[in-house]
Amino acid sequence: MSDFSVKKTFNMVSKAVAVSSLMLVAGCGPLISFGDDGPADQIFSLDYPVAGDHSSAASVIYVAEPLMSGGLSGTQVSVVLDDNQRTSLMGVRWNANTTDMVRDYLVRGLSAQSGALMLGEGALDVKAGCRLGVKVWDYEYVPGNSISDDRVDVEIELILVRYIDNALLGQPTFAASEAVSGSDGVDVVDGFNRAMASISRDAGDWIGQNREACQL
């Protein structure tokens, strides 16, 4: 069976039980746990948006490699516990580094939403009108006191700079918090997909409002 169930005892985490010894009990099948040696990991990718065709767009924006807040880079799913404790979700991991996933998602999502041509890795030699810096502050699973309180938090700051004069065109932060409806790894990743889709829509609208400043 592939059902996952999660039993959280977070009050004990801050007192007597080390994070590495926490185990979440499942009725059957493999476990999602914090620090337990379990079966082979489930490996997930994000559900990337369909890329827009903006090859002839007048506005070209280079998306820089994201800067990740401490502990968020890598293939592990970051988890926030009580008292600012951090760990990773055992039994679930990404198929690529979160840095690459966030960048790829933004390139596709912002391009489709904004009408500008967004360029990512491999485009350093292409002439662009602006550079989009990316800082990821939150990208994590946040368990609650009950499964119904579980959520995914994503917070991304964007810094749009025009190349010709180094003018700062804006530095907004976009955040999304999405409820996780169950304890399966699929449910957790679905929360990340919904959060990224929400941020991509809002950020894409903002890019669209500023794209004329990035025309070549």
C-alpha cells in the first residue's frame, strides 16, 4: 500500500525528543517521517506551467539564479517545527535542486503571464533589457497541531533592474500559504504547486506592468 499517515508530537520536539528520532506512524505501507530510516524516497518535480511563445517580444528579462535562504537549497523538502527548529521531510524529495526548480518555474510562469520573454540558465550571452534577481525566503512544509492545520509556505522577493542604467524598477515580495489536505507526499507537493502558481500569477502581472521599461 502507498498510503501515508502522519502523527505529529511537536510538543515533545522542543523538550525531550531530538528531531532525528521523531517517527511518524503509518497504518500500513512506507512512512513519511522526520529522521527515520525508511523505504526508498518518493521523488517529485513541480508541475511547471506551459511556456508562452514570446520569442519576438520587445521586452527581454534575464532571470538570475535564485538566492535561497539558509537551508532551503537542495533536494530535501524543508520542514519548519516549533521554536524555529528545522528538519526535512523523510521519504519525500525533489528530483532537482530547489534553486533550479524555482528558476525554471519562474521563467515559464512569468513569461506566460507577463508577455515578456524571460530567459534563464544558458542565456547569459543573450542581450536582455533587464535582470530579475530572485531571493527565496520561504519554501517549506509547516505541520500544524493536527493534519488539517498543515500548510506549505512560499515567499519570494524579486528585484527588477534595468541593464542600461542600473535603475531599480521594483523590489516586491510575493507570498503564498496553501493548506495541505492530507499527509501523503502527493498532498505536500500539491501545496507547493498551488503556492508557486499563485505567486507566478501575481508576479507575472507585476512584470507585465513594468515590461516596457525592459524593452531593447
